[in-house]
Amino acid sequence: MKVKVVPHCCALTGITDTMWNDKGLMKKIQDHMQVNPTDRVDRLTDHMYALNSNDRVQHPYDIRINNPNITESVEHPENPN
């Protein structure tokens, strides 16, 4: 099966060698990507609230995200061993 992709609809991803060698940029990426569990829950909760309260999302798509109790898993993580 051949897949045809429209070039102007594609975006390159990844980190170039120049970006990789930029220690300041790499530190910013690391700070953004490595988030402690409590902050991660806060960010996800804020994102769910923003989606649920945005009329541009609600009206045409009628999307509603339930607010799961994710704090329980952060406070009492399962032991993987």
C-alpha cells in the first residue's frame, strides 16, 4: 500500500544537531518534559478544564472529558515489583 502525503501539511519533528548542542535549549526541554507527578496531574486537570469550558470545542464537537480521580494514583502508586 502506498501512502501519499501532502508536503505542506507535514511538519518535521525531532531535534537538529544544532539544537542538541545548545545546552540552554536542552535544559529548557528537560525542564518541560520531566515533570513530577503532582505537577503533571495539575497540568492535566487544567487542560481538561480548559477543553470542557471552551465553547469553540464544545459547540462544534460536543466533547466532554470526565474528570477522573487521578490524584488517588499519585498519592498511592501501585508497587510495580
